[in-house]
Amino acid sequence: MSVTGWIVGLFILLILIGIVVLAAREEEREKMEWQAFVDQNDCHVVEVKDAQSGTSIGPTIGFDGKLSMSTQTVWLAAQECWLCSNGVRYWKKAGMAVDRLKVR
């Protein structure tokens, strides 16, 4: 591999690492905002949905225009339903905040 190839590969790797770091920071920011909302609005978990996944087989059309059979797997993260003092229920990914009532 040439020096140019190594530089391009390293550049792509650095970009991917940067994207992962930014995504982690964004998720942490969302968690902090949701925890602040939970604390301010006296929210409590009232229902929990476990993670789910399903696989199906069906026809697909490839980039070459040919019809083929393929599998698709769909995964849904576990969710919690929060009931807040404003009477509204919010469904969030499990683990986004701590229910202070359960901690006591």
C-alpha cells in the first residue's frame, strides 16, 4: 500500500472515531436533559417494555436489478413509560434517567 493509501485510511479512521465520540456526547447530553426534566416534573416509571427483535425473509431487488430473497432483522431497544405531574406519559429508551422514587 502506498503512503497516500495509508494517509487516506488513517484519515477515514480518525473521522469514524470522531463520529463515535460525538454520538456518545450527544447521548450523554440527552440523558442529562431528560434527567433534569424528570426531576423538575416529578416523573416516575409506570410501565416497562422489554427489548424486542424479529427476523423476516422476503424478496429484495439488488443494485444490479435482480430479484433475490434476503433476511431482515429489526431490533427495538427496551423502553420505559414515564408519567409526569403534567399528566403526560413519555416513552423513552430504558436507562435514560433514574426514577428517584425507586431509589429511596
